[in-house]
Amino acid sequence: MTGKPTRWRALFETQWKWTRSVLLLISLTTFAIPLLSLRSSVGARDESLFISSMQTWAVAYAFAAAGVGLLTAMLAWAYDHRLRHVYALSLPIERWRYALMRFTAGITLIALPIATLLVGAEIVAHSALVPKTLHSYPIALTLRFTFAALVAYSVFFAISSATARTAGYILAAIGLMFALNIVLRAAGSRIDLPGYLTDLFLAAPGLLAVFGGRWMLVDV
Amino acid sequence: MCERRSWRAGAACLVATFAAQTALAQSTVEYAKRVDSLTAVWRVAVAAQVRADSERVRRLPLDTIREGNLIVLSDSAYATLAKATAAIVSSELERSYGSWAARMRTHILVVRRPARRWVVDDSSTVESGVASADGRVLMPSSTFASTEALSAAWRRQAEVALSSDLTPALREWLGVATRSDPVTARTLAAGRVDLVLSRSRAAHDCALGTIASCSRALDLVAVNEPAFTLFDERERRDLIQWYSFVLRLREPSKYARCTAGQQAACDSLIRSMPADVIPRPVSPAVRLNFVRYALLIGGEGAFDRLANTEGTVADRVAAAARMPIDSAVTRWQANLMSSASSSTTMDAATAVSSLFWACLCGALALRSSRWR
């Protein structure tokens, strides 16, 4: 253990300073969601309605995971963009190594809201308010949240680190796809390009498939 | 908006009136004649179609294939397929139903060319079913012309046919056809979901471990006033709500008092309902699950004992399980509620695909050329 912090730790500490207020707010939210879902479900007339009520909170978990990923990734690059990468350019390291350190530092920061979600979910799992005939799955829910946050973080990190030209290419590709779809339709083709693209992203094993499906903290 | 609509409707009426006035009487007669002649042609065509269909139904395939307990009438073109499939299905039925599977000799299976095809020379699909005594094909289904697809269709048809031979009391109690696929821990555990999500107090108590409630929920013992024994007050109110369309007409004053919160009126309404409209506390899936468990622990000849034992349903199930009915219920409940539960929230495929996408996006970020 030396007194001088490593380069990664220095980057991590600066990222922590930039993101801590947002992270603490999201951590509080992820801690609260399981408790709020339980509170809203207690008093359900039967097990089926209890599960349905818990299931309605799935969207909150998915939004929280997407929010964690988005904010952590955007804030990781915010100061670099604002200062035109002067700090990064002044460091005697390759660009990819710098980006990797930022990437891993962000992943480490995501652990905080994940941990608070686990604590909240465990409290619900051990609560006497959950019907005895049902099972709680705090670990499975936390794992899903972890993977969803990781995917969101990676996607937004890649977008944030890209150039304006790359963003232009992506937008042009989307526009081209829609134009091609119109041409194919006009030619009488039954090929549904936007449908295929939606499936590619949302259906398993698509990029955003982890956000869909069942986020069940309590199940049969 | 309304004004505009009424204006349009008025204009449409006006146009229709003028159009009718301009039609000549001669034209009307001419059109009537044409319609009459078209109707006559249509009637002839329909009669021909009906005749063709009934002839086709009566013309069952001629090739007879015998394999184990199965007798199959097959078109010559499908004889090889039918023989191979019958060999598979016959052994499966014998394993699941024991000597009861021999009853399939009275239920003749059919495989033939489908009635309608999208492509004339398409031989990828076949029609299968069970031949009735009057030569019709019951439970017709169209499947791919492969042993896997045809055996799945025949299994389903054989399950229904063999279940239809059970005594009416047992058949009515079960509510569904028995299954021929092997009983596994997974299929038995699926019954837990059905039991836990049943909307009756008896089922709920059964899930919590009250064995007497299990017997009542499974309808193995006679129950006095089932609506009061098997359902709680809230569930009975749901029942009244469900039948409100009848009750509010037949017993208006009682219904009004019940909806106003008078429990005595609600109880009276419930008592006025015929016994056969009171729903069963658990779904047929739960009863089938119990029977399948009894057959599993009963071992050799279990289905024969279930089908052939004289007595009540409870007696039959006890004979199949080779133990007193209370013991069978106790073991079933313990097995059901202790079966491994698994979360549907997370699976390995989601984890792997998420990791893949995260790594891919991370790698793209590292390759970005913002300040190169």
C-alpha cells in the first residue's frame, strides 16, 4: 500500500465526485422500490392479485436500471467533453486504456444502487407481509437489475464516447432503413424491416431484451 | 360534428332516393331473375360440396396397420409413416396406461391425405384422427407428415380416447383427459402454481399444510354446503357478483340488501344457488396433478387399478397409489409444496446475452477515435 494513488483510483475518485449526488439519489430509489411494491401489494385479496400488484412495479426496476446506466455513463464523459479532452490528452497513456479505466470506474460506481436494491429486496423477502405460499427471489431480481444497468451503462458509455460523425452514421443508417422499408412496401414486398429491427433489439437475445420480461421479486 | 354527420346522412338518403327512382321496372325484374338463377347455382354447388364431403368422410383409408395395441387405417402413401409412428406411440401408451392401453384396439386411428391443401402436390401434411363407429373421423387434426408430429397428434387423441373409457364419475371428477407423457419432478411442481393461485379458502389452507382441506379442495370427500365450507366470505361475495345477472332478477330484494352489506342476505342468496353452479375449489389441473402423483407412487399397474377399482373416486385413487387416501394426499401435498421453485426473473440466456452486449458496447467505446 503506497501513499500515491494509482491512475485508475484517481480517475475513479474524480468520477465519484461527479456522480455521487445522482448515484445516492438513485440508490435511495432502488432501495425504496421493493419496499413500495410490497406496501402497494399488501392487502391484495389473494396470491394471484398480490403477484400481479408486485409485477406492476417491473417498469420501475427497468427505468431505474436504465437511469443508473444513462447517468453514470453520461457523467463519466461530461467533464472530458466540456474541457475538450485536455486532461485526457495530457496523460501519458493510450486512448483505449484511458477509456477502459473510465469504463471500469463507472461499473464500480454502479455497484452502489445495486447493493441498495439487494438490501431493499432482502427486507421484502424476509417480511411477514409476503403470503407464506409465495416465494421471494431477491437475488434473481438483483441480478437482472445488475445486467440491465450494465447493458444501459455500456450502450450510453459507447454513445457518449463516440464522435459526432459516428452518431451521424447511426442516424443515417436508421433513416436509410426506414427509406428502404418504404421502397420495399411500394414494391409489394412483405419484408418488415422496422419489425425485424425491433425484434433484434427487444426480443431475446436482443440488446434491450433484459429490460423486458418479468421482474418478479415475489412469485409462486 | 353532429351537424356535419346528420348533413352527410341526409345527403346519402337523398342520393339513394333519386337512384331508386331512376331504376327502371324492367331492370329490377331482370336483376331479380339473375339473383334467382345465381341462388339456384349456389344451392347446387353447396349440395355438391356437402355430398363430396360426406363421401370423403365415409371413404376411410383401406390399408390397415396393426402395431401393438394400435390399429391404424392409413392411405397407402402414408403406410410406412403410420407403421413407424404406431410403434412409437403404442409402446408409450403401454408404459403410461399399462393394460388399459389395450382399449386403443377399439379406437381406430386414421391417417390420410388432408381435405384441403394450399398446394396440390403438397405431401408435407397429413390428417389424423380417430374413426367413429359410423365412419366419421373424430378429433381431426392436420400435422406434418413426420413421425414426431404424427406421434404427438396420436398421443393427444389416444389420451382423450382412453380417458373417455373411464367411468363417468371419474371422468367428471377429473375434468380433463389423462396424460401419457412421463411424470417428472418438473411437471408435478407445476401443480404448485395451480394450487397456490386457486381462489378458494380450501386450496389456500391446503397449500399451507392442512391435509383435511386438501381432501376437500380435491373433492375427495363429501362436503356439506360447499360454498360455505370451501370459500370464505369474500370469495362468496365474488360468487354473488359473478352471478349478479341472474340473482338481481330472481331475488331483487335479497340482492339489494346483500349489496348494501347485509351478510344474512348474501348467505341466503348463496343458499338459493343450485349446487352445480358452485365452482370447484381447484382447477382440473390440480386434480390431474394429484392423480399423476398417485400413479407415479403406485408403480406397476397403477392406471389399471385407477380405472378398474370399484368405489368412489377416493377409493380408486387410493388403489392406484397403493396406500390410504389420506396418506396419498399428505405425501402429494408435501411433495408439491417442497418442490424446487425457480425464479422466472433471471435465466442464463439473458445473463449471457447481456454480458455479450455490454462487452460489445464497451469494446466499441474503446475503439472510438474522438481524440486520436
